[in-house]
Amino acid sequence: MTAVGHARAVHTPEEMARLIQLPLLPWAPGSRDHYIVVAAEQVTGRRITAAPTS
């Protein structure tokens, strides 16, 4: 997926606390102590989902 829009770094503790509660799953290991918010103006691409398990 490609999103085009204006991006900004999150700095306030209130917004950081709200974002930490979202059900976001990282693709790579490591700490997640920085957040970037994108106000998407255009979104294209395909949705990638987990393969079904048997």
C-alpha cells in the first residue's frame, strides 16, 4: 500500500498514549518509541493479510 499525504512526528504524551493502544502489528522486531502520523490524501495498492491457518 502506498499513502500520499502530509506526515508529522508525534511528540505529545497524550497522543503517544493513544497510539500505543491501537492494535498495530509491526512487520519487523525492535522497539517502537517513535510514531509518524500521515494524513492520507491518496491511498493505492493492495491489502496484505495473514495467510489462513489450518
